Amino acid sequence: MKPIVFFIALFVLVLQGCDIINPEEKAPAYLYIPSFTFQANLNQGTSSESITEVWVYAKDQSLGVYDLPAKIPILDLGTTDIRIFPGIKNNGISNTRIRYPFYAPFDTTLTISAFQVDTLIPHFSYYNQAVISEKGFEGGNFLVQTGTNNGNFSVTNQASQVFEGNRSGWGHIDVGMSHLYYKDDDNLYYTSGNNVFLEMNYSSNNTFSVGFITTTGGIASKNLALIINPTSSGDGLSPVWKKIYIDFGYVLQQNPTAQFHELYIEAIPSNATTPVNIFLDNLKWVTW
């Protein structure tokens, strides 16, 4: 081969190699999600939610997890199936974000072109198969004192202290008192391996605990599920409401032979000079 022909051939191969190593990049399209809506269906209780992010898929391939609003690039153009799952902070903890198993995804199909921006406002709801049991305080207080309780749990109907409807639950520990300890004496027959969450609206100026009093072989034991941090300061009489999803699956796994469980609420004052005020509403058990 003549030298000039050799160098031309070598130059062409180098150019082709560059194309292989650095292929032409696709021009993306974008999916813009500014917000979402949520609605519980009939007999599923409150529509209160605390969805914190969305998990986005295109053609079953993950595009990532996003806080809203979000502008999400999509490289797979053409007719594309989009699926969006609502995500939560499991147990209210930022680094344990999950797709909430009882919220159904939002599905749609888009025809996507390069540089195109499609705006979606997904609508979320519970799966129809979810088994939901909600207890509020519209009919009065359903928690009863237990153990060494010397606090008080009742119902408030003051509009400024009620989350929804006309009444919310109100736990109170006066200065000089040391222990709020109440339970719901309805027996819960959830078993190990079940996916069980307690959803709850709450406000508190003091840490408080929730868990199960579990009866196994006729013997009751206390099993902590979560310690919940305060949402308000001072005397706490002006509620700062939050929603939390509490995963009781671990407690159930630790008690595989339990006969039944009872929910408890417990608080011990962290400051001897400040009364404790805890407000609760919409205690919702969700399972399959």
C-alpha cells in the first residue's frame, strides 16, 4: 500500500473509532411534574397525605426519584409508557424514603419527541385492595389509660386545635406529672409477615412513643414501634400538624406467635417546667 493511501485509511479508521467511543448524543425530551393530587376513595378515610417525592419510570426503566416540582429528561423517544409512584418518608425519617406500598401508581402513555416538554399532574389514590380501618375522635375518645399513667387524654373541639371535622384527640401532662400512657383496647390480629402501617395526623411539643402492647400466651409485653419528635415548641397548645406513616412490620416480625396487639401512646416530659400537649387525629391502619 502506498504511504498516502495508508495514512488516508488510518485517518478514516480513527474517525470511525471516535464515533464508536463518542457516539452522537440523543436530544432529550422532558417530563415536567409541578405537583400532584390525592383523593381517598369512599370508605378509605381521610384524604390527608404526606407524599414527599415521586418515583418515575418510562417503559419500566427508572428515571429516578424527584422532589416536586421536577423537570425530568427522557432519552427514550416515541410512544412511551410512563408510570409514577408516590413516595413517603417511612417512619418520618428522611433517609428511609420508600414507594408507599398502598398508594397506586399513576399510569399514562405519551408520544415523546426531542426537545418536547410534557407536563403531568399525576393523581394518586389507594389501591382498591388496601384494607383500611380509621379511627378518629368525632364520636369521643377511644383511648383508655393504662399502666402508671398520671396524664390525661381527652377530646378537644376548639376549632384552632382540630385537624379535621369537629374534634381531635388531646393528650396532656401537667407540670409535676410524669407519665402519659394510654392504649386503644381494641384487639388487632395482625400477624408476622403482614405489611401493616399506621397513618396518623399529629402535633406535639414533646417526644412521644407509639407501639403495641402484645399478648402472647396470655402474657402482655410492650413493643416500641417509633419515637416521634416534637412539631411545636412552647406549651404546644397551638398545634403544628404533621402526617406520619409508621411501619409496624418489624414489631410483628419480633412477635411471630402473638395472639393479638393493642396500640399504645406514651409520653414522658422532657422539661419539668413545661406541660406536654399532644394532638392526634385520623389513626388509620392500612394493610392488605
